[in-house]
Amino acid sequence: MVASMSRKGDCWDNAVMERFFGSLKSEWLAGQRYLNREQARQDIVQYIETEYNSDRLHSSLGYITPQQHFLAVAA
């Protein structure tokens, strides 16, 4: 990976990750309590695999899901 740092005041570097964590918190974790870190990790992986990558359309990918994008690139 190569770190990406833009000029002062340019927020585009963090926009995708902020959107992901905002969705994770509001759609999946709201009111959720975990007994340990492993339980939280498994639940978040489930969200990524079942909801975020397969159902959610991403504007940065041309309004397709990450799964569709991966299949298109792999073909």
C-alpha cells in the first residue's frame, strides 16, 4: 500500500472509509454489545461479507457492488 496524503483541507482521502464506518455503526452496530473482541470481529466480518460487499451499491465503483466489481475485474 502507498499512503495517500492530500493538501490541507482536502477531505477526499478519508471519504470512503468514513462512509464505511458510518454505515457499519448506524446499520449494524447500533445498540450492539459484545462479550469479547473475537465476537465483535466475527460479527463485523459477517456484515462486510453479507451486507456491505454483496448488497450495497458504491458510487466509487460505478454504482455496482464490490462483489460485482471483483468479478468484473477477475474476468
